[in-house]
Amino acid sequence: MNALDKEAADVDETETLSNAKLKTKKKNKNKKKKKMKMASNDAEKRGVCYLSRIPPRMDHVKLRHMLSQFGDIQRIFLAPQVLRIVMNLQVVHMLENQWQKSSQFIDPTSQGHAKQSRGSRDQAYSEGWVEFGNKSVAKMVAKMLNGEQIGGKKRSSFYYDIWNIKYLSKFKWDDLTEELALKKATREQKLALELSAAKRERDFYQSKVDQSRALNAIEERLKKKQKVPESFQAGKVIRHFPQKKPIAADSKQNKADLSDDILDAVFGGS
């Protein structure tokens, strides 16, 4: 085999390897597309329920245990009571329309028999979202449990609490995650603005303190050199007034005699 044949064989081998790599990349892309399509189809089948009130001492573990008996549960998110999640205007408007259409939705403030928390140190939650693997299951659970007593064992801390659960039509889990990310960014921006304002206030106060100290130091140096003007001198001002000499006791008699002599001289008296 001559040099030309070897070179041609190397070129063919290189082309074969490159073609194999391209085929492998195409296969991987097709697999990813299929997975994404399957995930999208799976997400379309899922349904999300909204809980407007989370009983005291209930967490995601207990909630999953109680609701998983009705169907497959994918994800659960509970909003801490201190950091209550505020949904965007579009989602709020959609929820308000659904609440107005449904007369069975229970107002959390109207529960008179809710068992009070006994000073639990557990994290308290204000609201929550539960994603079911099937829309029909989510609808069934919301319709069946909403307004009903939670029940269970009587020694349970939320035995007398009432379910407040609503199925969210056309609501996906991505809507919630996007809102959480936006809320976090807004909170961080607000915190940065507050820190910046506090820093400016601190710098302004520090500059005034330094200015006051400098003026006091200048005044002290002037006092030591006795060149301080009256406007800079502090303390009580002592005023000095000129005193007149006292009048003698026989001053009236001398004044009268002097007046008689003057009259005699003027009028020619003897």
C-alpha cells in the first residue's frame, strides 16, 4: 500500500468517526426532545390544589401522608407565615373568579371550632399548594374535602380543623415557581435599598459628629491662646458699671449759701 492509499484510508476513517459522532449527537437530541415532550405531556396531566389555610403544627410531611391516600402527589409547597407569598395580579384575579363561582369555599376566619395552637415552636404556615399527578384526582380531592373536618385521631392537634382546599384550573407549578423567584428578587432589591439608605444616614451623622469635634478643638485652642472673641466665650458674663461718689451731708447748705451770694451780686444787694 503506497502513501496515497494510506492517506485515503485515514480520510475515510476520519469521515466515518465524524459521521458516527453526528449520529450520536442526533440520537441524544432526539432523546432529550422525547423526554421534554413526555415531561410536558406529564405536566399537562397534573393538577394543582390551593390550601388557603394550614392548621397549626401541620407540615408538608403530614400533609403528604394525609392526601397521598387519594392519589399520587408530586410536589408540595407551604408558605411560611412570616414570608407570606403574594401571587401576581393575574393569578389573584383568576383565583377570585373561581372563588366567586364556588359557594362552597370556606372563609378561614369563619371557623369557630378550630383548635388553637398550644404554644408550639414548630414553623407555622399560612397557605400551601399541592400538585397531584392527575387532574381528575385533584378535582375530586378538592370537591370531596373542601369544608369538611380533617378528623383522624382525636388526640391530633388539627382534629377539629376544617379543610380549605380549592382546585386551580389552568394553573401550573411553573406559575408558582416563577412568582416565587420574582418575589425573592423583589425582596432582595428592597433590602438593598434599605441598607443603602441606612448607610447614607450613618455617613451623614458621622460627618456632623466629626464637624462638631473639629469646631470644639478649634475653640479650645483659641481659648488657650486667649484669642477667643466674646461670641465664642462660654460661661457667665460679668458686667462692670461706673460708680458715682456719694454726696456729702452739708452739700445742701453750701448750695444754698452759694445761691444767696449770686443773687446779691446780680441784684446789687448789700
